[in-house]
Amino acid sequence: IMLYNNDTEYIVFDGMGASAGARATTRTLTRGGFTDLHEGERTVTAPDQLFGSYIEEYETALSRDTTDLEVTMRPLTYKYVIHYRITKGQEYVALARGALAGMAESVYLNDGHTGDESATLMFDCDLVDYGAHAAVTSFGVPNYPGHHYTRADGSEAKYTLSLQVRLRNGEIPDDFVFDVTDQINQQPRGGVIVIDGIEIESTGGGEGAFDVEVDGWGDYIDIELPL
């Protein structure tokens, strides 16, 4: 018996014909002007919260009575709380968003282990008094709980975090890129990531030319329509 919640917006279920292959992935997301953090990785939306339970064997008999079955729904996604601490130029920032590369692309519903493939999660940030903040949902790291310190090709696992900001005058500086491998290795299933010492410069041109209420940075979500 396999149970999981299906009230999700971005999660895609695959391989549902057999319990061993049933897995959850998430939708492709492309972003204009984005430079890949890890070559060849699919860029995706962060998955919604997902819970599941799997009972390998269950015996019952025909009956007119209702049978109660106690089930514990366990998390299949995990939260990373990301703090970007901006020590210079916070007053220039109008919008912020980020990406986290090297994370698991899928999770298997029967036992919660993650697949070998890695993906880059795209997310938006909230501006706070110290910089920018994001709570990012993830399947965790690839190949967990297996040999998750190495990739399928034998190379060492690497995790990369980026920050892109848009300034109040419309400028978009070069992305800030950080190696967060040590922090992720210590927290393979959610945790807190802290980036400190970010400095932002502005040329000062066109102050006020950018409306911070304008939506749209060029994100595109691929959604398969059942036809």
C-alpha cells in the first residue's frame, strides 16, 4: 500500500506502475540570462511539501465492517533556510533571487531514498534588514542514504549557491556564486545555510527608474498538459 499527498503544484509523479519505481520529480524552470552553476543540470522549481507512507505487506479479508489502518506519513521533502548577509549596499537592492545546484532531482516514494540525478533549484528571496532570506524546499541531496558524497560518475559531490539581485535603478550586477559543499554535506536533508560578507556596488545611474512592484524576471515553467 502506497500513500502520498497529491495537493501539489510543481511535483510530477513518474513510474507509478510499480512501487519500486514510483518517484516524484519537479517541473523544469528556465530563467532568462541564467548561467548554469553545474554543467548539464536541469533547472527546476523547488518541489512542494510532500509526505508519504509505504506498507510492504498487508493482509485482510472480505468484510462488511470498516477496517482501521494506522499510517504515519513521513516527509519526503526538506527545508533549507538560506541567509544571505549583505554587509554593503543593502539599500540599493530592490529584488533578489537565487539558485542552489547539485540537489536531488527526484525522490522514491516507497522508502524515501533519492535518485542519482542532480538538479538546480530556482527560488525567489525576501529582502530583510540584514540582506536576503529564502526557505527552499528540496528532496535533499542525490543518492541518499547511499554514497551521497560522490556522484554517479565517481566525482566528488559539489553544491553551489548563487544570488542575483536587481537594484532600484534597474541594474542587475553579476551573480554572486558560493561553494556551499561543506554546509550541505553536514545537512543532507534540510538545514540552515549562511552566506556572509556580500558587498554590492551601484553606479547610481537612474535612481527610481525601476518600479519594484513590477513582476517578471523571465522565468518559464514547463507544464505538461494532459490532452
